[in-house]
Amino acid sequence: MKLLFRILLICSLVSCNGNAQKASVDNEYVKQIVEQISDLYKTEYTFPDKGKEVSSVLISNLSKGVYFNHNSYDSLASSLRQDIFNITNDKHVQVIRRKPIEKNKDPQQPSVNEFFKSIKNYGFTNIEIIDDTIGYVKMPVFFPIRMDAKAKDAADDMMKRFKTCKTIIFDLTECRGGDPEMISYLISYLYPKGKKVHLNDFYYRPSNSTMSSYTDKVAGTPLPKVKVYVLTSGKTFSAGEEFSYDLKQLKRATLVGEVTGGGAHTVEPRILDDNFELMLPTGRAINPITKTNWEGKGVKPHVETSSDEALDKALEIIRKVS
């Protein structure tokens, strides 16, 4: 089962790339694309009823000629995305206009892979030690370990630097998503060696199955006594929210900042052809404690403040209790 949390930034980094065609898009081609999307939502969208509704509306609009006469693939993608979002209110929904395929590139390579490859230091973009006892890391994504095993090495190196810290601050104010495997790996460092903690369940619509994530062994030394703070903002999304939500429900961290974006669905890339790709929400998180998730409502922090002031507020709290 592939579990890939949606990166919100893909909208600007992928779907708007490429040269927009100014001539009208062929109607027969439009029909083919819309029917493919309709079928995928009907059979694979995480909520079957909503998936059927999306399928029905798309086919109805197609029969009315709503999607004809677009002057670019980008315009068509935007129109389809908006219609799907209007039904699902799902922030993970994306219809992506693919980049022109470069020579020697695999045409079946999802656009999101290129995004991850552009991320500095596997998502650990800024690592500092504050006041000699506070570890700080800013993370724009939770990098998929299965994409590059060196991502785990980077996590190990960071936690090794924090080995003597009394507190760790995870700054997720700019985190737009990532992969559950990295979430599990980092949280595993926050519990004693050998302790198995149930973090989350994921329902997967295509196979009508559920898988669970737990803490696991780590390569370095666990830090079960370290205090943890997580900084959030309205931009914190998807995997960033799962990390925050998991630790909040486990009472393992103090969250400081703003209510998060509200995206709890897992997504998978579906390449339609050389021009179009979907980020399709095929699953959803189910927390084992609350039996629900943060979809549509976000994760509420313990201490609410603006994202710009979240770090200063967290440091104020830490210094006061030290």
C-alpha cells in the first residue's frame, strides 16, 4: 500500500509549470481525460458516496459541454479541480498540469518525486541548539524514507545533535506535508527503546483495508525524557498535522501557534497521460485515541498565538519552567 501525504506546495510548483497551450483543447481529448478522472473518483476516493457524486457531476458537466473550449491544459485542470473541490471540500484534491517530459526521464515518474528531490537536507532545513539545552529544527516536509534511505540517516544525525538537549522544538509552521514513515521514525525517538506505541491507523479505499503505524526501533539513542514542543500555523498541513495531532493525543508534546490547515487524507499520484496527473485522496487517518482525525477542522494548539510569535512564545514557556 502506498501512503503518500499530499504536499500543498505541489500546486504552485507543479500544476502551474509547463507552457500553456493557447489553442483550444480538442473536445474528444477532454472527454477522455474527464472520464478517466470520473472513474478514479468513483472507485478510489476515500469516501465512496462523495466519489460517486464527483463522478456524476463531472460526467453531467461533460455532457453539457462545460469543459470544452478551454484554451489551455492549465485552464482545464483548474476548472476540474475547482469542481471536485466544491463537492468534496478536500484540500488534498489536485488536478496537475504535468511538466513537458525531459529527455531520458521516466514518463511514469510522479511529479511529486521531483518536488521531494528539491528539498534541502531531507526536510531538516534548519537545525540549531538554543541556550545550549534546546534543540530546534524547522521542517518544510517529512521526507519519504522509502524514496531515499539517506533521509533516515539525516534524522539520526539530527537527533544525535540533540542528545544532550532537555527540550526539542519541531517548527512545522511552514510544513506542507510529507510521508507517515518519517513521522513514525521521529516519534520513535521520543519513547524508550522497545516501547511500541500505536500512532495512527490509515483506511485505504482501493483495497478497503486498514493499516496501522507504530513506533519502532531507531538507529540512535532514544530521548524519552526530552520535552517536546511543536510550532504550528494555518499553513501546517497533512503530514505536519499528523505529527502534531499524534503527539497531542499522546500527551507527548506541547503545541504552540495557530490552528492547522485541516487535511487528514492520504493521497496517491495517478498519471493520466503526458499532460495530466491527479493527486487522488485514496485514504484517511483514523487516530486510535480519538477514533477520528483533523480533516476540515485542523489541529488546535495548546497555546494559541500567531505563527510569527510561536517560537518566541515557546522559548518563553521553556525558559520559565526550566
